[in-house]
Amino acid sequence: MKTFTKIFEQKIPISLDQAWNFFSSPLNLSKITPKSMNFVITSDYTEDTKMYPGMIITYKVSPLLGIKMDWMTEITHVKEDEYFIDEQRFGPFAIWHHEHHFKAIKGGVLMSDKLIYGVPFGLIGELANAIVVKKQTNDIFIHREKAVEKLFGILK
């Protein structure tokens, strides 16, 4: 299976504490995910719930043609105010490893993501990635960037 890597960085004009509090709350993920994904967190968490190693988060998502799918991720690593990592346990990808890093910088926070993913079905999956999945993944990060800018502003 071939894997693909996406790197994304965004500067946000908020404190490290504010960034961590927002992004480490599982329920906030739906606030920065495109509506077209029909993304719904089905885990029973509250706004105050913070991520911890071993946390399982379940979702309903429609990544393609409006078809609803179940998705389950596990938070595998957390270092408060620095990073957390989620990995798919069940869902549309053959592999999903997503690192979220936060670093205080002048005027705000540098948020960095590293996503490593693989699409199932061998060569057919690689073709699907080339035609649909790569673009859709990029579009999700572009949407997230705009949603984060709308919520917190732009750090220049």
C-alpha cells in the first residue's frame, strides 16, 4: 500500500492556551470541517472534554457521494500545549495518522499538521487518490484554514 503525506501550517493570532483549549476539544472539530462532509461526532462528549491518550472518538461522515460512513479514531499521544496525534481505528482509509502541533510564536501560535494516509484497494485506491481523495483532503484543509481565520483572525 502506498501512503501519502500532507503538511499544513497556519499562524493564528491567539495564545497557545486558547489554541490548545479549542483544538483539543473533540466537539470543535465539526466547527472547522466542511458542511458537505456531513460530519457528526457520535461519541458522548461535552464541550469541556479534552483529549487524552486512549480516547476513542466516533463519527458519521459522508466523504464521497453523500454516502454515510462510520469513522473511529483514537487519540494515541498527547503532550499538553504541544501536540496530539489521532489515528483511525475504523473508517474509510487504510491508514490515517494525523499529528497536530502547536508552538507559541510572536503574536500568536503556529499550528502545524502532518497527515499520513493510505487508501485501500491497492492500485484502484491509488487511482482514487489521484482523482478524488487527494483533492478532497486538500479541500478539507483549505476549508479548515478559512474557518479558523473566521473564528480567530489572521496572523501576518
